[in-house]
Amino acid sequence: WQNIAFEAPCTIILDVGVALAGTGAPEGDRSAGVNGRVLNTITPETDTTCMYFWSLVRNYRLQDQSLTTQLREANANIFVDDQIVVEAQQRTIDDNPELALRSLSVDAGSVWARQAIESMIAEEQKITDA
């Protein structure tokens, strides 16, 4: 399974795991499987930059330092790939400020998160303006 949760305003939690069919996972009993969580927290630094923090935890082979290192490096490499793409997107936005952002169906989660944050900001502004 892979479940993704957004904790506004800035944290994404990936709950991933595997278990034999019929054991009750992922909804209930996960004791016969293995799972991990990846926490991603993104916070603005400037109008065009952010700080990105992540961590990975698991419930199996906890004493295996070589697995810890392997998982950490694999995840770090994924984030480096993402960083390359996101930085290229930001350069395109900076170079073409007149162009509207476009979203694909695969962007539904991030679009929803952006709308949720914008709604939170609007509510906060109402309170501040009152």
C-alpha cells in the first residue's frame, strides 16, 4: 500500500508497506507486514525558494545499519531528482511570468493542497482584518 496524507500547511506523510493478502493490512492489522513512513515538510524561505526537510522511518530490521544507509541514500537520490525538476520549473516561471500555471491530472494532490493553503490564508486574513 501507499497512502499519502497532507497535514496543512506544509507536511506530506507517505505511509507505505507490504503484507500478505488477508492479514488485515493496510487498514487494520499490520503486524504481519513491514511498513515505513516518509515525512516531507516544506517551508518557504523566499518568494521563489523553500527549505525541504524529510525523514524515513520503518518497523523492520531496525538494527541493520546497512539497510538504514541504503534506504537513506535511495530516498536522498529521489529528492535530488525532484529538486532538479522543481528548480527547472522555477526558472521557467521566473523567465515567463506572464504565462499561467497549468496542471495535469497527476497534479491533483498538489492542486488540492495549494487550494487548502489558500483557503487557510483567506480565513486567517478575515480574522486579522476583523
